[in-house]
Amino acid sequence: MAHIRVRDAARFLGVSDDTVRRWIDNGTLTDLKDDAGRRVVDGLELATLARSQSHLADPTSTAASSARNHFPGLITRIVSDQVMSQVELQCGPFRVVSLMSTEAVTDLGLNPGDIATAVIKATNVIVTTSGLD
């Protein structure tokens, strides 16, 4: 069973350390002590909470899609040439980069500062471990 430190749990969920501590205090999460006496939470319990708080696609949308990964964010940068553009979004704590045609950027009217959603159909995802206890 993985034990996750409060600060790492906060980082994984995109919230503050204080929020994780409040969730522990109000019973949303259960805290344990690691060998060094630090507060930790059970990895499975944290994953369950993360799933319960995840945002699904907008149910009012009329478009059907098989993509399950929707990340709303803020466009922070667009680099374009005549043919291709690189569009960067800040989606919570994560930077998402999309490569698309410059024609698509123009047709969508994308500009830095606009709100957009990165929709990702991930058929090839590499998972690594960080060696966290």
C-alpha cells in the first residue's frame, strides 16, 4: 500500500496542503503516520477521492465523442508559421501542448488569454513511477 505525503497528495490533486489537511480533519481522507512520524494518506484512498472529484465532459454538449480526457485551460502561447502552429494551454498545474495547422488556429480564432479545452484521445500513454514511498 502506497503512503502519500500531504504535500504530494495536494500536488497530485491540484489543491493546497491546507485543503488536504482540512479533508483529513473533516474525515474526507484518513491520515496515517509514516516511519518518520509525518502525516500521510493511503494511495488507494487518495485515488478514490481523485476519481470522485474529477470532471467529466460537459453533459450539455451535443457532440458525441469517444475521448474521455477533457482539460479546460487558458491558452498561454501560440507559435505559428505558414503551415503549423504550436498552441500551449495551462490546464490547472499542467502545461498541455497541441500541434495543429495554422488554418485551424485561424478558423477557431485562438489567441493567448482565451479559454479552451484540450480533448485528448490517448491510445499511447507511457506511465512511469517516481520512486515515491
